[in-house]
Amino acid sequence: MPERVGIPGFVRGRRYRAADGTTQPKFFTLYETLSFQVIQGSDYLSRLNAPTEWTRATTAHFHSTTRSLTRVVASHGVGSGGTMLTMRFDIADDAPHAAVPLLTSALEAAARLPRISGAHLLRADDGVSGQSTAESQGRKDLLTPARWVVLLEGCDINALGAAHAQLQAFTELRDAAVGRYVHEHTRLKTAWQAG
């Protein structure tokens, strides 16, 4: 995380670990940038094309990794939570105009539930998410990234249940890959060096 957050335009990184044995992948890392252009820029791509020895050593132990570079479509709530529920799913190419407003309304309602601090809808950029870099070469752990992601942030794992149940009413979310995570660490802006 330190090397990523050190890239110009990166704001912070948050790492979560699985809250149960069924959640995959075991870790979830979320980076926030000033704009989508930051992850399309030369500073970020240079870092991906020149991975440090620490990055190479660490990623050698990863399993079931996805890397979705997303834009925020909708965001509701009062802040970050100590827990995160992720829902990774797809919406047919001809369906977002109908599905997105309904999902956005549902997320707004979910953000008002007790102990829910945030509810967000993200859409991946397929081209940028699937871009081949030196960091991804030879890795066998990389899975196809999700095209759409819902993030629910709560005060505790139990708080996420009601919001999750509410969202499962949507056809698009019934077969979503779901993960439950506990916040482990937040990294704010740092120098380029890891440590």
C-alpha cells in the first residue's frame, strides 16, 4: 500500500481481511484517487511496469485476485465503516439505464439503515482493468474483474446483514459474488518508498 498511495493523485488505501472462511479473496484493498485519470496516468502505469521486489514477493502468494479499476456511479452515507460487504456482479450492456437508477435508490435507502455508514455503486472500466503490465505478467492468481461492484460499509459485520438482504431483491445482485470484510488498516499519503 505505501508505494501505491505514494503515487501522485492517490489519496488513501484501505486494507480489509475476510470476516469468515467463505469470503474470497481473503484480502480486499481499496484505493481512492483524486480522479479516474490518475489510474490512467504515467505515474501509476510506471509503478505497475516496475514492481518492487517486495511487490513481486508478496503477489507470489496471492490467490483469487481481481483488480477492478472503477468509477463511482453513486455514493451515499456519512463516512467509512469498520466493516465492508462487497458484491461483485454484472449488468447486461443494454440494461444499465434501467438498473442503475433503481440500484442507486436502494443504496440510498441502505445507507440510512442503523449502523450503515456508506453504500456505493461502482462501475469498472474494462479496458483499464484488464491492462497487461509487468506486475501482472506470469501471475496465475488473476481472475476476470467484476464489471460492477456494490460496497456497503458498516459499524460491525451484523449491521451489513439487513442491507444485504434488502439489496438481494434486485435480479442483478442475486448471483453476486459476496465478500464480508473487517477493516485492518488505512494508509494515507506517503513518500514513494515503502515502509
